[in-house]
Amino acid sequence: MSENQTTPRTFTTVKAERPKLYKVILLNDDYTPRDFVVTVLKSEFRMTEDQASAVMITAHRRGSCVVAVFTKDVAETKATAATDAARRNGFPLLFSTEPEE
């Protein structure tokens, strides 16, 4: 081969997709005190007192409320941590996750 010949190069471009998002949902129950729900929302989701109260009231009135939207791993971790905090204190408070559409 002569020195002037070049080998053709192929380039591959990788497109990164945005991760799918998941909603963390607070489900209402008739046994967990409102103050405790607000405390969990403030500690696990870093909400202010007013934000946590608004989410708690919405869940109380409608039966459920979207707390926040995260990637799947973060949403599941936060929902589990919040539910576990309630269980440690003897309350049936439940957080779940579902894909955002």
C-alpha cells in the first residue's frame, strides 16, 4: 500500500434518550394523622410546610395526590423510604409509583 491511501472511517453516533419518569403518589387513609403526613413529606421530599400541607389536603380530598416526579430508581427509593417511615411509626400511610404518561 502506498503511504497516501487512507482507510475510510465509519462513525457511530449514540443518541442518549431521556430516562422515563415516574410519579410518586400519596394514597389517602383514614388512620394516619395529618401532622405525621406533613412531617414525612417534609423530610423525605424536602417540601416546605405549606407545600406538604397542600399535598396532604389534596390527597385527603381526592383519595390520592402526585407528590413528585423522578426517574424510576429515585421514585421507588423515595416512595419506599416514606412508606417505611410510616410503618416504623405504626401508621398505614402508603406511597406508590407509576409511570408518567
